[in-house]
Amino acid sequence: MTITILQRTIALRVTFIDDILNYDSLSIVGLQKNTGKTECLKYVLARLPLDRKRVAVTSIGIDGETTDQVTRTQKPEIVLREGMYFGTSEAHYRQRRLVSELIDVSDESTSLGRVVTALALTQGKILLSGPSSTSGLQRWMRDTRRHSIDLAIVDGALSRLSLASPAVSQSMILATGAAYSINMSHLIQHTAFIVDLINIGKTSECNMALLGPIDKGIWWIDTDGELHEMEAVTSLSQQVQFHGMERCKTIYVAGALVDSFLEKVRKNKSLKNVELVVRDFTKIFVTPQQLRLFEKNGGNIKVLQKSKLIAVTVNPTSPSGYVLDSDALCDKLSQAINLPVYDLLKN
Amino acid sequence: MQLKNVIESPCGLRFMLDGLDLQSGFARRWLLDSEMMTSEQEITACYDVLRHFVDFVRSIEPSFLNTLLFRLQGVKDIRTTIKNLRQSSTLDDIELFEMKHLAILSTEVIKLLKEHNLDQVVEIPSLNEVITILDPDGMKIASFYIYDSYCEQLKDLRVQMRKNPDQQEELLLEAAEIEEGVRKDLTRQLHSHVDDIESALVALAKVDIDVAKARQIVEQGLCFPEISGDGSSSFTAMFHPQVKDALSRAGKQFQPVNISYAYRPTLITGANMGGKTVVLKTLTLCQYLFQFGFGIPASAACIAIKDEIMFCIGDEQSIEKGLSSFAAEMKNIDAVIKASRENRRLLALIDEPARTTNPTEGTALVQALLKVLSEKRMSLVMTTHYDIEPGSAYCLRVKGFDNGLMNYSLVEVEDGEVPHEALNIAQSLGIDPEWIDLARHELEITE
């Protein structure tokens, strides 16, 4: 038993952190609040080799309170090490508890002021609250590169009302746990579904070039590669019509993909084997059943932006205090998703 | 009159502004807030500077231009911070950073402009002393914190912080007090430079605007206007950039127009689809571009300065205000008549007045309008389809159908008699022959 734990700990150190270093950006997302996302971020920040890599960290979503407004649990400040860069709002920068050097004040505006980027000159605590839109996040990440930063880490959000998508990062860690459900099989099933969504492949380079700049509406590409817009509909609309789309090869939904739309595409005979493209997995709001039926019927979903999922972490403790068996959860989930799963608190 | 008040004018000013490749949001705001120039001195000075920038844009390497544009992208609207400094409220680290950032940026831009002797043309005050205040270690990097070298005691506290992380909270508190003292001192030192800082910020926005205007002149083939001394304006090969752009997308060419007007009213008649409205739009556009210091879409132009520019065109917005198109038009023209009674230099451009009412009364209204406005010392350019007595008006006519093709050029005619080409044009549009033939028949009966 001791050996198993030791092996797991060593494996954790080696694979996990070293994997991160292979990418220039990482987002850490939680399946739900209190699934250990912040613990995971702390874990990563504490172990990155700052002598070799310049690291910057920020957060998306409507963070900011020291106490979580929804669950009233303590929302920890992040401890940064000397030499780390960070992006936060003006309001939180003024509350910093470390010595830091400002290197940039951006035009990105949040409810807590503009997003500023600074370098920690001592270790210390900071509240993170970064860009609140996907394009803002992309700009922040691009700007960090201008300051020769090797790795940009984003404290992400999934279930929160965030407009910024963490899928713009190259790699991703997903935090899941008993906060979502204290029924282990239910938790594993749902986590596996989200993992499937994160792992959805990218569409062709050609489609990406064509669809990348489009941020609203529904579009389709015919067999000659011509792009057409479906007029005056959103994917939420009940009045979706697929007239004259016999030669349709690809459909692109710029907004949210929902069950009713997926069902309509599936039931339309002329759209058999169609490729459905969405911006990234956070735009998919369909049930596993509808997705399975769609794929069984020959359809497939692709994304424009994809992060490589490096690992999944679990927090077996629910906010109400119920604790799942950590080892059993890690093993079963790992089997279900074919990826390493870690309980960071335990290790 | 600020640019932002007239930007939505139907003459197409927005198209010109959207086509400006401005690097900072601040420059765009500054441009939109700029006042319309009405003095010869001001306009001359503005175009003199712009001429240098056109020469500059034409002569530099693309990489040099990109370096300059990249610097200008960094300009931020720090007017609030400047205001705080003016009021001597202690600046925080973010505000001090903004000051330092601007100071370094402006120094870099001055250096770039100097290479092309443009520092003689635009005045950007040197902020070297500001840099010295905010860069005690001489790093010349646009980053900022309350540096150790500002205070020996602060330096010691930070050394202790790194040695004893568990005492950090107390040490930070102690340091915070010292830091605040340093900020107060820095604010006091910066206060005497506040005018230079503000001037530098505005100058950088102006450089951004001038480079963008110069690039627009070069790319769209615009010209520098002469300032007319006698109140008359004339344009050679004038074109409307937006219409030209739309036509070229459709694989067609814009036919440039020569036109001039003075205090005598100018009456433009001509067939439908002859481009009369486009001529009025372009004249309005040119007048605004001139008085906001842009290049003029023509091969040559000599323009008189006006205090007020009034463009009356069938206005769709008035329907939203609950006025019928006729009522809205009457009110607009009424405003022109009222303005014409004031002792100001007025240019009015009126497109087909009274077109939506019956032709008998319409003709009477237009005839009377022409008489009323002819007596005023103002410039008037008006289009119409009605047969009216031109009186003293200078009459121009769109050449119209010429060997089966539309000729858009304007020719001077003796009287204001309107051409009768509506049926020919309708026919060329492929309109149902049953309708058109019957209309021809009706005409023959009345004649």
C-alpha cells in the first residue's frame, strides 16, 4: 500500500508538472464550484520550476470575493512565488499582499477595473480576477508572450456564468468531485461525458480558416467549400429550416449548441453524415443521449478550438461534508476516461 | 460643432472615419471630440502638418511605419490620471505606471519622428524629467513599482521579507506606510510637469491621426485643397469614396464630376439615376472633410470656409419621430431659411425639395424657395425634377443618356428645363413594357 501511494506520488510529480511544461498555456477548470480547482492551481503553482520557465497566472469568471457568494465557503487567495507574473483587476491589485512590479495596464475592462499584469518581487497573496471575455483572455495571453512569458495559466470556469472560454489554452486540467454529486457512478458518468466533450477533435484547417472569424449565426459549407449563412436563426430557435441544403457538408453553430437543434439536424435526411462545428466544447449544451443518437446516425461534432486534457483531479469531499472513497473514485474514473486521475489533497 | 455630432450625416462621413487606421482608442475619441475648424489660419496649419506626414508616409520603409504604429498603439487615455495629478491627489502605483509608460512612449516616438525631421513639425514636449523621477535605477523599461532605491528603509524591510516569510504581513504593513510617503513625494515632483504630460498625450494622439489621414490620402488618391478667398468652391474630378468603393466591388467605375459654386444658387437638374444626389452628398462630404482637415476626394479642389453646413435629404429617421416625410422636409428647409437670415457663412445642399407632394404645389414651393434663398448671401446647391424659372441661378444638368450609356458629367445650361428621360431609363431597366408603352401613349395624348 505504501509503495502504491509512493509510486502514485512520484508519477504525479513527473507526469503532471512535466506535461504542463510542454505547452505555452494551461487552463484549470472545475466541473462545478468546490471541486478543488483552486487547490489544483495552488498545487501547480507551488511546483513549477520558475528557474526554467517564466509563468503568468490569471483568472476568468466573476471571481473576486474572498468568501464565495453562492456557498459561503472560504475562497482562498492565491499564494504566488517570487518571480511569477500575474494578471488581475485594478481593484485586486490595490489589495495585493506582496511586493510587485507593474508591467502592463491593459484596455480590458472588468467590473473591478482594468486588467493589469505584474511581476511578484516577493512571495505573497493576491486575489485573481482577469479578463471577462474570450477575446480579452486571448489578448491577455498574447500580451504575456510579448513579455517573454513561457507559460500562461488560467484559473478557469465551467459552470460559472463566465463569458470567457478556457478552451483558448493549449492544455487543460479538469477538477471534478463530490460537489457535483455524492453518487459516485453519477459523478463518474458526468465527468466522463465532459471529458469526451473536451476531447472532441478539431475540424479541418480549411474550415478553421473559413469559420474562425465568425462569431454569430449559423453557417453551412457546401461540397464546393462555399460558405452560406442560414438567415435569421439562432440554434435555440424552433424555426430552424434546412431548405436547399442538400449539398451541405458542414454546419457551423457560432453560439450555443442545444438538444433541439441537434435533433433537427439528425432527423433531416439530407443532412446525414454532416459535420457539425462549434467554437469549443463550452458551447455544447446537449445531453449525452442526444449526442449519442446524433453520432450513431452518422453525424459528428468538431471544434475550432481545443485544449489538450492533461489530467483530471478529484476532490472527494462535498461542501456538505460527505466524503467519497478517494482511491476507488480515482481508479474507476481513470478507467472510464483513460487518463490519470489525482486526489491532490491526499497526495 | 464636433466631428461626433456630424459623423452620422448621410453624406458618408462615417465611411471616411471608419477607413482611418487609427492605432489607439484615445486618438479616435480625440478626433471625434475635435471641433470643426472655421478659421483660415487653423485649416492652413492643419494641412501644412498633414503635407509633411504624406511625404513621410510616401518615403518610409513599411517596417519603420510598423514600428511607429506599434508605439502609437500603446497610447492610453490617461486623462483621469492627469486630472488627479493636477489636483495633487496622491497617485497610486497604477497611475504612476501610466505616467511612466506615457513618458517612455513619447520619448520613443520623438526619437522615431526625429529620424525624418518630423520633430520640427509636431511639438511633443520632452518628458525626460518624468522618466528620471519614475525610473530611479535608469532601467528605461516601462514597468513600475515603488523601487528600493527610493528609500533605504524600504529596501531593508523587503530584504527582511524575503528572509522571514512568516513575518511578511507585519513587514508589508510597515512598508506600506513608507511606500505611501514615496508616492506623495513622487506626485509632488510630477506636479510641475503636468502640462507637459498632457500636451505629450494629445500630441501623440495627433501624430496617430495625422499618420492615419496621410495614409488615407495616399491609399485613396485624395488631394490637398486650396483655401478659397472669394467664397466660391470648385472641384475637379470629384468622387465619393464610398460609392466608388461599392461600384468597384461590383466591377464598375465611378465617373468623376467637375463642379463649382459660389454665392449664386446652383440648380442641378437631370434624369433619374443621373447621380444628382451623389453629387450633393459628395459636396457635403468634401466640405466636412475640409473643415476637419482630411484629404479631399478629387484631383483638385479649392474650397471656401463655412460656418454652417446644412444638408437636406429625404430623411428616414423622421418617420420614427412621427413626422411624415413631407413635414420633416419642410422643417429641415425651414431651418435653412432661418439660418440664412443670420450673418454667417452658410452652405446649404438641398436634395429634390417638395418631391413628395403634388407637382403643382411642389413646383410653386421650389420656385419660391429659390427666390427666397437667392436674395441671401449664402451658397446653395439644389437638385430638382420640377420645371422652374431659374432666375439668377446657375444651372447645371447631368448629361444623361448619351449613345445608350449614362453620362454622369455636369454641363452648364441656360435654363432650368428638366430633361424628360424617365421613360427611357425605365425601359433600360427592363421594366414591364405594357406599363411603359401605355405611359408613352398617355404622354402623347396630353401633348
